[in-house]
Amino acid sequence: MAHRVLVVEDEEDIAFPLVRTLEREGYDVDWVDTGQRAIDDLSSRTADVVILDLGLPDVDGLEVCKQLRSSGFEGAIMIVTARAGELDRVVGLDYGADDYLSKPFGLAELQARVRALLRRTGAFSTADDDQPEDALRIDVEARRVFTGETEVGLTGKEFDVLNILLASRDKVVSRGRLMAEVWDENWYGSTKTLDVTIGRLRQKLEGAGVTERVVAVRGVGFRLEAPARHA
Ligand code: CA
């Protein structure tokens, strides 16, 4: 069954190409142009991903986000905003969104983010033909990791680190973000514990025959890289 994506955007010029692109990716896409319509829509059926504009004509996007979460909506929420300067503040306040994108954004970037969100929320089926059979698979709810049929036994912290890296596959995740999200400390302290965890995670992945690699990007952070594919 196709994943359902709800686009909440009042500007047609932005909404149309977005909807078209996502439909071409095979998603079941619906579009609403006000916050109230988004809340109404999601009260009667769910969505795997909501792409939520902040600048809506009626209810502020953040308010929509808050209401959706408090009503128990469990799908992924990606906030898009032209108020790029506000992103840091918005992220810090934690309204329950899963990802943020500032306008203008490229459609390829959006596609990649939606895919990552679906992966992170475990909504991707194993039949995803984009993935080789031995690909790393993560069951977020059960907190279990598999490669093919084999489970990779990870500790809580190792799982958390891998989950973040996997959600941003092929992108660098900063040390600061990993420290803040996994250890809930500020990153001015020692990051030795992070390095130790990464080291163990690497060993376990390699030992299980996982082909993805955790690559260190000097002075910045880490990136989960898929092996080069031979098409
Ligand atoms: Ca808008």
C-alpha cells in the first residue's frame, strides 16, 4: 500500500510541483491549504508524513503541529518555512516535528527527506526496491536492527546513534547533534564516549556483515554511507 503524504501549504505555486513530485514517487498525496483543513483531515484518517508550511492563512503551522501531536497523531511531520531565521528557535522549542526544511528547497532534497522520515518511523516496507536484500533495516518501535534476516544486537546508545545516522543516511550528522540527542549533554564536554560508542557500533555492523559504513568526517561528525552500487 502506498504511503500517504498530506501537504499543508497555502501557496498553489509551491504546493503543485510538490504534490506532483511526491505522486511521481508513488505516494498517495493529498493537499490542503489551511491549518484547520489539515487538522480535520487527520482527525478522520492518518498519514505517514505531513509536510507542514508554517505560514498558513488561518492557524500558525506550529500550532497545527502541536494540536496534531496532542491529539495523538503519530506520523512524521516535516515543517517547511520561508522564515529560515526562525528554524533554530522552532527546533529548540520542540513542537513535535521530525524534520525541518527552509524554503526555497529543491524537490530532490524534499524527496530524500521524506524517504528518510519514512525510514525513521519504520513505515518503509521491506519490499522497498530501492534497497538491496542485505540492507540495514531498523524497527524503531521495537528498537531492533536487522541485516537481511539477521538481527544485530546493539546497546541502547548504539541503537540511538545508528537510528540518527540512518535517518540522515549519506549526510553528515554533527558530533554536537549526536551528543545532544543521544546523551542529552552539551557537546562542549568530552565526546570520547561518543567515539567509543561509534567504535563499538562499527565493529558490530561489520561483524554482522552490514555493508553500510559509519564514516568519520574530520572535525564535523559522522555519516552512514551505503557501499558503491554496481548498477
Ligand atoms: Ca505559506
